[in-house]
Amino acid sequence: MNKFTLPLLGIAAIALPLALPAVAGAQSSGGSNYQANLNPVADNMVDGSGTATVSLSGNQATISVTANRLLDSAPHAQHIHIKGSGECPKADAGHMHNGHVAISTTDGLPAYGKIGSSLTTKGDTSPGSALAVDRFPSTGSYHYTRTITVTPDVAQQIRANNAVVVVHGIDYNHNGKYDNVLGPSELDPKLPQEATAPAICGALNAMPTGAAGTGDGATQHTHGANTADLLATGLGGAAVAALAGTLILRRRAAAKR
């Protein structure tokens, strides 16, 4: 051990009481990476599925959405919804639409809440772009990734586990296109209800500690961490500091003998 190492270990030992509260704070914050499994919305005759991840740093959010088996060659509006009950609508949320039971966007509002961010492929991401059909993915299976600035309100709701990702656009009667089987959309009567009804949905929840979003729905896990890696983390740093303190005391005891 050289003359620089021992003082550094001493500093680490002194920092131990400070490290533990910091760890507790990091755990209570719920982390900065969130994920959702996107499942078919009840009543809407959807076979699709998907996943979503959000990596949040301040108000900067890197968002990835993967969707499969939706209506092909048709735009799929997608949003982060906030301030509902933080969940996806259940079957009892459905109402009659042109003689058919289905869940429209407004039927689902009590569950997933209002639009916080529009996950467009380019340009504006505010609720004002909720129906910007030319700036959303338009294939049945797709992978979307974009880094955007969300409002402080949206960031707070994500951290509170009260945000929901919803992908819209259904083929209720399975005829390969959006038509008027459910009547016009209550959001825009120029659009059919099928074009705006929720297709797949999932609540965002904090990823387990040690997992991080990669931008494609995957997670990364640390294996075989070395001392430098441990020092870079709150709990690992505390453990190493405690070990350092023990080594210092043993060296001092040996020197007195």
C-alpha cells in the first residue's frame, strides 16, 4: 500500500456515515429508469403487444417503444398519459360505440389520465400534437426511440409511478383498415373511432435497482464488479468504506505491538 492509498481509505471511512443516507435517498426516489409492458386494451379486439422504457434525467427523457401486431400501413398515435389512476382501462370502462362495445380514448381517461407528452417521430411533443397522424409510426410492428424534453409535471408523474404509455389505433372488425364500424372519433369527427381508440397500454414503473434502460427495452446488469465499480455506487461505496476503516484499525494495532 503506497503513501497515497492509506489517506484515501481514511477519507472513505469518514465518509461512511454520509454515504448511507445518500443511498436511502436514492432508493426512495425510485431510480431514473422506467418500463412498461404494453398489453391489449380490453374490448378493443387487439392482438398486439409491446414494451416501453423511459430513462429520465431531470426533464430529459429517452423513450423507447416497441409494438407488434397492430394494424399495418396505418398511423399509431402514442402518448405518455398522466394524472389518472396510473393504470390501463378494464373491460367495464367500455361503452356502446355505433352499436359495439369498445373503449374509446375518452372512456379510458379515468384510468390512464390526460395526455402529458405526444411521442411523435419529429417536431413538437406537447399534447397539441396528440393527433399529428403524419408524425407517428405507421406500421403494424415498429421500434421507436427518441430523446425529448418533458414538462416538470410529466417528469414528476413518471417518478411517482403515475404515468401510462398508450399506443392508439385499432382494427376492431379486422378488415385491414380504419373505418367507421365504431362511428367517428370523439376527439376529431373527421377521423374514425378506430384511428384514435387505445390499442395497447402499460403503466410505467421504476426498474429494479441495478437495471438501466438501453433504449431498446433491454436492461443491463453488472457482473463481477471491481472496487472502482463499487465505489461508484452508493451502497457499494459504503461497504468498501467500512472495509477500509477495518484495515486501517488493524494496521494501527499491528504497529503498536
